[in-house]
Amino acid sequence: MTHQPDLSTQENHDASGLLDHPPAGESWFRRFIAWGFLAVLLICTVVGVGLRGILYHLILEEAQNQSIHVAGALRDLELSDLMRSEPEAGIAQINEARIADLDGRMRNFLTQFELVKVKIINPQRRIIYSSDLRIIGASVEDDPELDAALNGRVASLSGHGDAVWDLAQEYRPQLDLIETYVPVRDAQGNVAAVVELYRDVGSARRQAHRVLLRSVLVVAGALLV
């Protein structure tokens, strides 16, 4: 008797082989899809990081520009008389009787310009006024931004909570803040004091996050269409 090959077994083996090893065209298509998704992810990441940096820089720049205008207004309205009375050493101090009146007007500035805190620091690095009255008279040391301002340059620092406060004893609200140091010059061009302003930018950054998310989603959608 002639032995006939089992065709069903051979067919099953061939079918299982096809399942284990998909056609070359299908394999390349899967790779193409995978690489496509990776490319979209990479592009969205690069766009997101770049746009985040731009938005945060704009927030910092806007806060710094506003602080310069506020410091100019403080100089003209509150500090000009003090600078004229002490032309050589800058503003050495503000007497206690004047601080009470000054504090009331400063708090209007805080509300009007959405500021958290204001300090005025003299060239000897002493705080001669602060909306946190407990730290008036304290000295500020090891502060690179203050050093820059005392040398005539505007300096800003962005941070959250404890990262931006100078002194251990001062009130420290846990906010998303930009701290700006603005030199105030007298008529001779000398730095008579530094105005240090704290602005809450939490709302601006939350809005920037929403813009960033929408932008990344638009880019991803455009790439996947």
C-alpha cells in the first residue's frame, strides 16, 4: 500500500508558520506606524519644551517690566524727598513716624499692582522698609540679585515658596512668585536704594499651561491627520 502524505497536517503547519512570521509587507507597515507615533511624540515634546520656555520667559519679562514701572512710581511719589535729604549715602533710613504713613500708601500699591510684598533696601544692605514690618532693620547678605541691583542692574528671580525668600523670620506665603530687584537712582545717577518687589504669577502660569497643552494637542492632531 502506498503511503499518502497527510495534507491537513502540512496545511496546518504552513498556516501556523504564517501566523508566526507575518508577511514582509505587514511587518514593515507595523514598523512604519510605530516610528510614526515616535516621531509625533518627539516633535510634540520638542514643541512643548520650546513653547514652555518662551511662555515662561514672557511671564518673567512682563513681571520685570511692571516692577520697573512700580519702582519708578515709588521713587517719584515716596522716595524723592529722602534722596534729596541724603545725597551722599543713599537713603540711610526712614524714621518710625514716617513708616506708619508710608506703610498705608504702600499697601495700596500692593493691591493696585497685584504685589505680594515690597521691600526697600539701602546701599548698606539694610531693609529700611518692608510691608512685612517685622524685618525692617534686618541686613540682607549673600544675595546675588541684590548685588546686581546695587551695581545698577535690574535682576529677577523666579521660584515657589521658600525658594525666593531672603530671611528666615519673614512671612513666607507659598506662592508661585517672581522677585524683582530694581535700583532707584538719585539725581546724580547713584543707586540710592533698591526696591524689591514680589509678584504672584500663579494665575499667569496656569494660563500658560493651558495654552501650552492646547498648542501641543493642535500640533499632534495636525501631524496625525
